[in-house]
Amino acid sequence: MDSVLTQLAGFGAAFANLASDPATYVYLVASVFLGIVFGALPGLTATLAVTILTGFFGNKIPLEQSLIALIGAYVGAIYGGSYPSILLNIPGTAASAATAMDGHPLARQGKGGEALGLTTTASFIGTIFGTIFLLLFVWLLLAISRNITSPEKCLLALFGVLLSGTLMSEDLALKGWISGLIGLSMAMVGLDPILSETRFTFGWSYLMSGFQVVPVLMGAFAIPQIVDGMRATLLAPEPPPVGRITPSLREIGRRLPTIGRSGVIGTGIGALPGVGEDVAGWVSYGVGKAASREGHLFGKGSRDGLISAEAANNAAIGGALIPLLVLGIPGSPPAAALLGALKINNVIPGPTIDPGLILHIVAILVMASLTMMLMGLLTARVFILVLRIPRTVFLPIVLVLTTIGSFSVGGGINDLYLMLGVGAVATLMGIMHYPIAPLVIGVILGGLFDETFRRTLLVSDGDLSVFVTRPGACILLVLNVALILSQVGIVKRGFGRLMGRSA
């Protein structure tokens, strides 16, 4: 009980500190607005919004203020995707795909404003749910993670890459693993973390420090989206009239059980490394359809269906930050970009992370969700106008922003070459249906895997049995092996036959 009160007192102090700084509101309003715009414009994503701001603010301003901008854009973009989903039946982001199932039928019935009001409120409550779980559980997991040493850390990093590759692959998990292993290989370039010897630099001094995170983020996430966006439809469809947007308190009260259930599901799904808000939305939507009394109306304009999807994908934000802060493994692609910002500020998530920073992040999430709700309810019609902007107008601006962001890191023209090179590879991988996020996660976690694996071998004098004799390492090794075997055809077929017999 005392520890809970201590955490609440620490959160209150962090919140008061943020609220007393006028710069907080400037960063919040600007970043949430930018995030909603990125979410509302089909083809742009939360990952892209966070990535661009990482390039601009990553290490140019104090980390505490940088996090305000990054988290504000993250929260705004996940919510902003609901606008085109509801009004145009075009998901603004992958996270809002399930929102379109019932949001657009409501808009066709002339209830687009009501749908936007419900979405805004559900998004706010869902984000608060995820934040509460983050505040409650991150400390318990941090206490557990203090017993994690080099053998466990390297296996955790490998598990994060393999799991994200498995869950993010459209068809074969092998494609996700290949993408992740490419990222791990890129992380080996530069100075050896143990012996400080150069590796794979080919005499190029720029590679002495390895591949810079920001150009890799820009190239992997921004360039393919810009290319795909420019190839898509050029004309922006006309959004229909929406009517009254402010939701009914009575309606919200009736839907609170649905919002609560969706918040729990979204947080749990978001906490799975590499899964993301889109999966949370679909899982919650499926559970909501099975649990709701109006399940037969799902897909036809059900308010429960709309809330199930939207509350979950916003709750997943807090969930995605749990493995990020505790283990250094991002729970979603936008969280991977956020991890990149922490890395360039020399902040190492895990047992040694500053508790004050965690409370600061929790306070930012609460303030960002409040800002998102107020902007959504009071200025929704402004964001609806954004839907009329053709992609051919906005995407070149995004390209300029990504170029400036990469160039400003400090590597000069070489960072632009890196961004374009990674962008070309990522675009080609996207055409062949290889997921991009595992590559980025591999680049970010590769340094941790490399250093801890080699340190383990040095301490054990090359004895690999340390990965079996330590209980934690043994469990993680079994998880890695089980994850790989679960995607082998003969194992999958055998498991399917076994489940069929038991049924």
C-alpha cells in the first residue's frame, strides 16, 4: 500500500511539474495536432509522425520536452485515424481499420458526428486505462527484471526480434525473421562494444559509430509510405456532413463496461512485443462481438463495435510502453521509434532506468490524452477539412521534413545516403511482403544482443551451458526455440491434429 501511495505521490509531482511549465502546453497542442493530421491523412501513420519528430527533437532539446512532443504525436495519430475510417471508410492508420467496420455505417446513417464523439471519448478513456496499467505494472516488472543479467538480456533481445517478426508477417513468419536478422546484422557495423575494434566499416569513417538510428527510422518507415502514398489515389474524397459531435453522457455511461473490457484487452495486446495497436483493435472487436447483446449488429453501425475497436487501440499505447520501459523491447512500431529517441539520448530502458522518467512519461500520457479529447471535441471540423488535402500536396512536405530530420542528426550528407539506402531496401521488402518493423527493432536491439551475448561468453569462458543452467536464461531459451518450432510446418500440422482430437 505504501508503495502505491508513493507512486501516486510521484505521479502527482510529475504532473504538477509538467502543468507548471508553459512550454508543456505548446509542445502538447502542436504535437497532438500534428499527430491527428498524420492519422487523419490516409497513407501517413503514427510511426511516421513519431519518427519525424524524433529527427527534429530527438537530441536537440531536453529529453523531458522531447518526450512530450513524441508521445503527444503518438496519442494524436492513433486517434486521428478514426476520422477517415468513420467518414470515408478509409482507415487513416492500420490501428483504425476495425473502427471503420461500424463507424462508416453510422456515418452513412447520418450519425457521423455521434460516431466521432463516441470515438473521441472512448479513445480518451482507453488511453487512460492503458496509462493506469502502465503505472501499476511497470514497477512490478522492473523489480523482476533486476534479476536479469547478460544471458537473459541477449535472449530477451532475440525473442523480441523473433516475436515481432512472427506476428508482423503477412504470410510466412520466416520473412519476418529474415527482416529482423537483417536489422541485427546492421547493428554489428561499427566499433566492437567489447574490444573497440572496427567491424564491417570497409574503411569508411562514417560507419565507425554504426548505423545512426534516426536515418534508419526515416528510411524504413517514411520512404516506403511516401512512395506508396504517391502511387495511390490522387483525389481526396469529400467527407459527408457530420452533425453534432459532443457525445451524450448517458450514452457514454451505458457503454462504460464495453470501454473497460476493451481497455484491458488493448493494454494486454499492446504489451506483447512488436504486435501493435491494429491487432489490439481487431481482437477487442472480435471479443466485443461475442460478448455484446447487439453482436448481430456489428458491421452495421453498432456503437459497441465502434467503441470496442477504438478504446482498445488507444489503450494499447500504454501497453506498448510496458515492455519498452522494462525490457527495452517496443510493443509497437511507434514505440520502436520512441525507443530510438531514448537511445540517441543515451537512456537505456530496463532495471537501471530512472523511475522519475517513467513517472514523467505517465504524466505526459495523461496530459496528451486530455489534449486529444479536447481537440477532438472542440476542433473536429478543422480536422475534417484535413481530409480534403490531396496526398500529392502533403506527401512532398513529409519528404522534405524527413530529409531535414535525417540531415540534422549530425552525419551530414552521409545520413541522407543512409536514409535513401534503407528506404530503397525497405520499399523493395514491402513489395515482397517482408515486414519492415522487425528490421528496425533488430537495429535497435542488435547492440544489446551483441554486447550481452559476447559478454556472457567472456564471463563463462565460452561455455554455452550458462544459457541452460541459469533458470531465467533456460526459460527464455525454451521460449525462443518454441517460437521457432511453432512456425515449422510439421509441428503446426501435428499441433492442429492434436487439438482436433482433443476437441
